[in-house]
Amino acid sequence: MTGISTISIDAMGGDIGPQAVVEGIGYALKRWPDRKANYLLHGDEAHLQPLLELHPAVAAVSEIRHTPTSVTMTAKPSEAVRRARGSSMWNAIQCVKSGEASAIVSSGNTGALMAISKVILRMKKGVHRPAISANWPTPTGHTVVLDVGANISCGATQLVEFAIMGEAYHQACFGDGDPKVGLLNVGQEELKGNDTVREADSLIRNANLDMNYIGFIEGNDISAGHIDVVVTDGFTGNIALKAAEGTAKLVAGFVRDALTSSLLAKLAAGLLSLGALDRLRRRMDPRHMNGGVLLGLKGIVVKSHGGSDGEGFASALGLSLLLSKSNFMQAIRNNLDKFASAHDQDNNAQS
Amino acid sequence: MTGISTISIDAMGGDIGPQAVVEGIGYALKRWPDRKANYLLHGDEAHLQPLLELHPAVAAVSEIRHTPTSVTMTAKPSEAVRRARGSSMWNAIQCVKSGEASAIVSSGNTGALMAISKVILRMKKGVHRPAISANWPTPTGHTVVLDVGANISCGATQLVEFAIMGEAYHQACFGDGDPKVGLLNVGQEELKGNDTVREADSLIRNANLDMNYIGFIEGNDISAGHIDVVVTDGFTGNIALKAAEGTAKLVAGFVRDALTSSLLAKLAAGLLSLGALDRLRRRMDPRHMNGGVLLGLKGIVVKSHGGSDGEGFASALGLSLLLSKSNFMQAIRNNLDKFASAHDQDNNAQS
């Protein structure tokens, strides 16, 4: 688990493409000088070579793997799977399968990334479909939320899988030995949630998992800082995440208005910007939270936001480096096995 | 539609109870001197009389309707319906049924308020269950979001009812002739949402409603200001609303940290607080957005947040006064009839 990681990159993905990738590696080298890595850049050499010449420090740790094709941001996943063989995304994932790289990072088409990853890497035994995780800021750190969009409707067993994977992921990312896991629900008296979350709750409680499961939580708990892993279906998770992003943007706009509303306010903002405002900006910069992980695959796949610039891409790279050096794949495996065996016993007892 | 409204109040509801109610009327008198009203305060005279003596302006427009019982905040709705007859909540709703009041306002138990309102006021023809609306802030005004928690799982027809009711409600609250209505969904390529939202989308498009329906929207559109009415099921809506509340609180905390992090920052905050910061505080004060409406009933029922203080309760009162003077109940009726007739034709054509 020590030494130099190799990260495979779909260098043509995202709205900005190769430039964000090369600049992103540059930022990562500065931000995490201790996380040593080599990078395999899959994409068009004619694009990539001139960029590397501009960034010699990046060139020193990078190797171009030329391919002339890439998956477009709007391609349908089913189509991408059939036609993407040999594209930058396909080849980048293939390097994880072959063992040449420990993780793959892409800012490309999410649906295609999921579909191609499933075909090449395959799912872990006992996992139905990948879940996408997001790191959600709190006053003191981050909450891991999953699924944020991969699975529109989920059964109870899938939610349990998410809990298991999210716990191991939080441990790997944030070094927390015993993360608190909660199941997202509504809290009204009459309405204790739908059948699926109630069933998932009882499955987790009865599976004797090595998990600090604290039961149902509500939407306002996500960013409060007292929960570490939030489990929900991809429809709800995606909408909650985007609603929160919209709210953060709204409030940031209110603050900006307040700081530019008068000469006096501008003077105040000038004083603030000497220090505190910069820190505020950093804490609210979504680029620092960039990087979702496709959990449940037999390999580490990190999705960077399609609109990421170099700084954002660097965050996704940082995540891939962290996960490459952790044993979270094994931790997921252990708890999935435990759940599968508890589940089988349960089924046998009933039959 | 002119003259003086009569508002019926469950004066024992909420965590603070009668004090928030009496102070709330006081704030409402000052905030909206042109919205003339009388108030029927249902509750314990021994509690209410001394409070009115402290607030003569409130006493002048209020009448106590004594009852010794009230519904607790933790009672189960089904139980409340059986046992709540004669309680402050029951009697307050009854005054709308009898025509004595044009609206009822309560900070009490939401589930009980829904259940008792259904029993006393009954549902509008063509509406399955009440939906709860929330007014969500945007840079330029408010988006109406429904359902935010009354209906955990919704069929497509229910979502169409929400669209119809939300549109009329937005018109009544914000005087907008042609609000833009969107259906909340996820936007990933592969995942165009679940069957229910797709069916609701096609029902609305085919029903020939008098509605500015703009189709699917995503979570970040809610607070962006380009949509006026957001339609979703109560599970997703409740979680999105609370996730957004949590995020607003988080960001407010970051701003507070920034403004108190150093002497210089405190000086800056001092300058700001002379004007701009106060406005910022007001824009982010959830008390100014307090008041959800239980839509779909044959009567106006406004739910005030359980933790409301006087200022918060005043906002819920302001909403009840606005709705009392509008024709939104009729507007809902008209579009429901149109939808029912389109739906019938559709069913006949298929059979």
C-alpha cells in the first residue's frame, strides 16, 4: 500500500477536456506533494503533447496513451457501450482492469462511465448496480451521501449495500474508524417513510454488520455534521444534492449583494477579503468537493464534474490517490459477505 | 372579496403556544395595517386572557373561544381524529367549515391538522389527499414547492393535481398571472426519471390545462428563480426542503465564522451591520417564509412551523389574510374540472 500509485485518466472527458486534466495534475502535484503518482493520459496526442510541453512538471509524471476517439458528453450509455471500444474512456478503464493503474478518473459522460465500467470491471459479488457518492460539506468536515443519481428506484437490499459501501468509503477518505450511518427519511408523525426505507432499516438492524448504524435521519441532518454517511435512493439523493447546491449559490448571492450594496459595505468587504473572505470562498468552492466515486465495481472509478476546471479536476485526482492507498475495497468486500451470509440465514430460517 | 377577514386560530399549537400567537397578531397588525382582520383564538382562556391584557391592540381585534383541551405535538393523527373533538385545533377548523372564518392557522401537530381538516372540511372533488406547499426563496422572489411532506408516495394523477393547485396558489400569493410550472426530476442522460414523473408529464401535456408548464426541472432549479411552481412527491419534497434548510444554515455559519474570525473581520462586520448585513439577515430569516398551506381541502388551512415565535407566526397570518382575499379556491376548482374532463375523455377514447 505504499510507493507510487498509477492513475489512469480519460483525458478527453468533460467540457474543458485535456487542458483541465493537465492543469489538474499540476495543481495536485502542488497540493499533495506526498501523494506520489504517475498518470496515464488517454486521448489525442496532438491535443495533449503541446499541453505537456507547457507543464514540464506534469510531463515528468505523465505518459500519453494515444487514441483518436472519445465518448461525447451527450451519447446514450447503451450506445456508448456498443461503440466506445478504443475510446479514451474505454482505454482508461481498461488499465484498471489489467492492473496497470489503481484507479481511473474521468470528467466525461456519467451514464457512459457507469455503463462501460460495469462491462469492463464488473460488479462486486452481492452488489446490484454502482452507486455514486458525493462528499457533502459540514461545519466540521464532510458527510458521504449515496446514491446521488445512479439508481432511480432502489429496493431495500440495494440501500443496505449503499450503507456498507458508504461506510467503507468514509473510512478510506476521512480515516474515521467508526462512521455514523443514517438512512434518509421524512420525519412527520404520521409518515414514517415508505416501505422500502422501513424494510432497509430492519435489514441493517438484523444483519449484525460491523456498523455504527443510527437509524433514520432527515434532510437537515445531512449538512449538520453529526452523521457521516447518508444512505438514500438515487432519485432523492440527486434532487437533495442539487437543491442544496442551488441553495448554497442563492445564499452566496445574498452575501455578495450585502458586500456590494453600498460604499460602506464595499469598504467592509475590502477589509474582509484580506483574510476571512478568502477562507469563506474556499469553504464554499464546489471545486474543492469535486469527485464522486462509482461504488460497487471491482475497481476504483472516480467521476469528476463535467464542468471541472484544473482546480476541480485536482480534487478528483486527490480522491483517487487517497482511495488507491486505502484498503476500502477489501472493507466493502468483508461487510458485503457478512450481509450476504446474514441475509441467507434469514431466508433459510423463513423457508 | 373586500372588507374584514375573520381568521380562526388554534391558539394552543406549537412549541411556544399562546404567546407566539398573541405576539404574532401584534406583528401582523404592524406589518400589514391594510389587511384588516378579526381573530378567533381557540384555547385556554386562563392562558390567553392575561396575554391579551398585555397587548391591547391585539385584544381589540381578538375574541377568545375557550376550550380546555388541545392536541399534543406528538399525538398520532389517527388517534387525534378520534379524540380531538372539542380541542382548540378541532374547534378552530370547525369555524372555517361553518363559514364563520375564512381561514384557520395552526402551529400544531402537522399530521393531526391534516387528518382533522380532512374529516371536517373534506377534500375538493378530484383531489385524493392534501398537499403541503412551501414558499422557497429565490434571488428575485419565491418558488412554490409542493408536496413537502404530506404524501410519501404519489401516483401520476396526484402530481398533476399538485401542479394545478400549486399554480393557483402561486397566483394568489404573488399576483403572477402566468406562473411557470415544472416537474422535479433527475437529469442524468441514462436516467430520465421514474415511471411516475414521466406519466405525470404526459398527463399534463395532454390535459389541455390553462397552464404554463415547462416540463422537467432539476433540484438546482428550485432556488434559481426561473421556475415559479415546483411539483414533486412528499418524500422527495420534504427531503429537498430540509436539505436546503440545512445548507442555508451551514453557509450562514461559514459567513458568521468569516465575520468573527479576527479583529479586522469584526471591524468589517461592524461596518456591514449598519445596513447591508441587516438586509442579509432578513433575506435569510426563515421566519419570513413561515407558513405552508394544506392544499386540496374545501377551506383554507395554513400550517405555521411548530417552533414559530411571534414574528414567524405573523408570516403565517399574513399568508392566511392574503389567501382569504384571493379567488384561488375557485381557480383550483376550474382547472381541476378541466383536468377531470380531459382525463375522462382520454379514458373513454381508450376504452
